[in-house]
Amino acid sequence: MSEYYKIPRGSDWNYGGKNFKLSRSKIDLFIQCPRCFYLDNKLGLKRPPGFPFSLNSAVDTLFKKEFDEYRRNKQPHPIMIKYGINAIPFQHKDLDFWRDALKGGVQYLEPSTGFLVSGAPDDIWINKEGELIVVDYKSTSKEEEIKELNKEWQDGYKRQMEVYQWLLRKNGFKVNDTGYFVYANGRTDLPNFNNKLEFETNLVSYTGNDNWIENKLIEIKKCLDSDIIPDANIDCDECAYEKYKNKTIK
């Protein structure tokens, strides 16, 4: 196995273990495929991961450095001015903890399920009304300009935003329904590489609705409390591969 994939996971990290947390990404995995979610979080058999996208991580890191400079000066970033957003980057003593999933992210102990739910937004802004604005950095390289989230595969981005909004509300903050994706689009129309990538950055707004989250947590609780492995989602590529592999290899 590669260094990125270790199975089975220790029982302390599975459901019922002392270290178990229900992260934003685990909630999304349940929506994608309850079977994969159960195997991961009940039995410790997680999906093989893709290798890290180092370029995406580099863009995230540089965005954070850039916005932190304006945060220290309590000034709006130029992209806020360009798009007419009356806000500045939010300052808080726990911000570095919230933005780092490995440190714990934003957390909330949901009472009806007992889940410690967590998520790590890339950034948080605050407007003149004292409302927090959830911000997520995205990087890609598409020929078309990115102005909206209108692809089916981007639904996960929307849920991601809504979980972050819900977590901050549960921690007592007033949160604006509208969040933003700072979208860096790598240019391929240039004549050469010349040892650098150039990006065009757009701001894409999304108005979230977190009403689905608590009902979904109840569904997840029922799934994990069951001794029956759920059926696969018919659209799950991992389960489809496993099914046809077992048919092919006798």
C-alpha cells in the first residue's frame, strides 16, 4: 500500500471510538454513497484516496497569505471592492484553528445524534452588519470563464458551503446566507509557460440553505447504528468497480 492509504483504520477513529468526528467531507461521502460511508466510518475501510493536488494546495496557501495581509490591516481585499462587497476579512483568535482540518476546524456537538461535527472553511469575512461570510478557495483550469456553479459535480461545493455556514451559526455567530467562492482559473491561452502559471480570479456567489443538515445527520446516525451494510449508490464508481471486478475474477 502507498503511504497515503492505510487500512484498516484503528477502531478509535471509527464510529463509537473516542476519536471519531463527523467531518464535512464524511457527510458528503454519505450523500454520495451510503455503502462507502459505512465501510469507511463503521468498519474502517476507507476508499483509496487520490494523490494530493499540490498545485491546488499551493494556490490555497497563497490566497490565505494574501487575504491575511488585508486582515491584519483591517482593509477590504481588492476583489471585494471589484465585486462591490462591503466587507473585510474576519479577525478571530481561533481563525487558524478553524481553517485547519487537522487542528479540528469549526466544531459543534450536535445533541440529538451525539456527533461532533467539524469543517474547515478556507476563509471568513465579515460585513458591516456584523454577519460572517463563508469563503472557499477553488482553483482549476477551464477555457470558459467561471461565473456560476451550474454543473452537477459542483453540488458538493454548495453543500460544503452550507455545512460551514451551519457550523458557524451553531457556534453562536450571525452568518449571511450568501457565501463566496474565490475561483482561480489557470490560463492556457498564453504563448508559453515561462516558469510560471497565470490565473484569472473570479468571485462566484452562492446563497446557501442549511435546512437539510440536521435531518441528514439523523439519517447518518441510523445508518451507523445498523449492523446491515447499505446498498451501493448506483452512481458510485468505486462500488461499480468492485462489483464488476468480483464478476470478472473468479
